Amino acid sequence: MSAILLTGGAGFIGSHTAVELLNAGREVIIADDLSNSEVSVIDRIETITGKRPVFIKADVADASVVEAIFASHDISAVVHFAGFKAVGESVAKPLEYYRNNLDTALTVLETMRRHDCRHFIFSSSATVYGDNSAAPFSEESPTGNCTNPYGWTKYMIEQILQGTGKAYPEMAIAILRYFNPIGAHESGLIGEKPNGIPNNLLPYITQTAAGIRKQLSVFGNDYPTKDGTGVRDYIHVVDLAKGHLAALNYAEKNTGVQVFNLGTGTGYSVLEMVESFKRVNNVDVPYAIAPRRPGDIAECYAEAKKARELLGWHAEKNLDDMCRDAWRWQQNC
Ligand code: UD1
């Protein structure tokens, strides 16, 4: 059977996607340089699924390495997760972000062309919607005006993929715009391990509940939202991973470029998240209201219709599941 290559497959979303693909009977090859993940994840994927993915420690910006992977395996599709993803760091290190994120995508795509590999699934982000219009964002909403280099790399790779799809109409490319992935596998074996002080809300909440951080800063309570705090479309990472399997199934039956929002379609505020986390897990999360964080928008949530209609996929887990699974992982990791 031909295999699916997951670049960056040892990371947060990649590892959960590997589990879903293996559970669906797919052959999985993970290529990851372990720059933001640990090799023990491969064992844990095996523990969960009973199947061991092939693991290759590789930087997929290195053309000769990627060529060797394609030369020695029968790869029918690539799910491309590899890339730097820390928004704040991208502001401080723009050249590294542009170089790495564009290089990895281009190198993988060029190698796929040489080997006539036609299916490409890309990790994009709702950040490409910037503040061009108001939520809910549909796939047709305007993009651009990104507020940081990380977001621009996603925007630029989307442009590269649109051009690639036009030039090579036999290819099938799915651009997946993730909203806010959180939670962890219910086994508690895989999840997100932020480097240093977390920037994202849920990792900060779990570390505060665990006593690693003193209190959560709620960035702004004067937004035009239900309770004044920022509203986001949080999606359980296992639902998100299943969205990749649905996109792969779709790409295998179609050609061309399609953009899909992967979100729940429902927005929750920062305070709703804190309250849900406290209630579900019966723990305290001390917090204080702080100034708005530069670059944040008031509301970001998806119009989730297209993925439901074309992929037959929708998010099934609720906010309580996300809070429970995130806390289980925090206590295990
Ligand atoms: C951020 C990135 C986005 C990226 C996504 C990955 C920005 C501007 N956007 O989205 O590009 O794809 O992470 O998950 O950084 N909040 C607090 N206190 C905290 C942390 C967050 O109040 O300590 C609030 C934020 O103001 C926001 C919400 O929680 O309203 C969610 O924040 P976060 O988890 O950082 O995600 P985004 O900013 O939506």
C-alpha cells in the first residue's frame, strides 16, 4: 500500500493526525526534525493505535533528504505540517520564519512534482483572514493584512498552492484553515508541549491550574463581545485531525485546489473558557484583567458549512471535552 507522508508529524496536530490515519488503516511515514517535538511521540502513537508509523528524522527544507525519502518509499499524498508556528517569535525572527516555512513547502512540492505525487494537504490558519472583515469568516472572506510574519508565511504558501494547482490541474490540494486547536488525545499520551511560557490561552490556563504560572492575564475586557473578552473558535485537536483524514479522502477523489475552514462555527470568550475549565476539572484558575494584546481581534470564528458539505466532516467534541482532555494531558506530561 502506498503511504501518506506527514511532514512535522511528531508535533501537536501532526501526531493526532497520524493516529487518525493509522486508525483508518493508512500507512504513515513521519518526517520530523524534532525541533519542536520529541521522538517518544512515535512510541505513544504506537501505544494508542497498535501500529508503528515509519519515522525519519529529517529537515524537509533539505532537498536531498526529501528526495531520498520519496526515492525509497511509495508516497501517494503529503500532509504538510512542518513549519515554525510561534507568532511572537516570528515578529522577532522574520527571516528565519520566511526562510523555513517557505523553504519546507517549496522543497516538498518540488519533490512531489518529480515523483508525480498529486495529493497535498496544507496546514494553514484562520490568521490569514486578518482583520479584513468581521466573523464569521467563510472561505470566501478576504485574506491578507496579516499582523505577523507567521501569518504571512501561511498566506504566501496559500498563494504558492493556488498557482501550483492552476499549473498542474492533475493535482489535488486542500488548504485547511485551522481556527484555535486545543485539547489533547483522550488517552493523555499525546498533546501540546509549549516551549517556555505559553502564548496561547489554553496552555496558559492548564499551567496556571497546575501552579506553574501564578495567574492568567485576560488580555482585554472591553472588546465589543458578549462579555468584553476575546472570542475564538476553539476546536478539539482530535476533531481537527479527523478533518485531515476527510480532506485526504476528498483529495483522492478530486482535483484542483480547495480551501476549507476547520472550526466548530461557535465562538467562546476567554472568560467562558476559564469558567468551563474550572467547572469541568474542579480546579482554580486565578486570573486578572490585563490590557489588550497587540494584534488581537475581538472575534474570530468560522463559517463551517463548506467542510460539512464537501468533506462530510464536522467537529463533534464540545468545550468541556477540550478542557477535560487538556487538563488530563497537563497532569501527565
Ligand atoms: C493565535 C495566533 C494565530 C495562531 C493561533 C494558534 C495571534 C494574533 N494569533 O491565535 O495566528 O494560528 O494562535 O493557536 O497571536 N488570551 C488571554 N490570555 C493569554 C493568552 C490568550 O486572554 O494568556 C486571549 C487572547 O487575547 C485571545 C484568546 O485568548 O482573545 C485566544 O488567544 P490565543 O490562544 O493566543 O490564540 P489567537 O490569538 O486566537
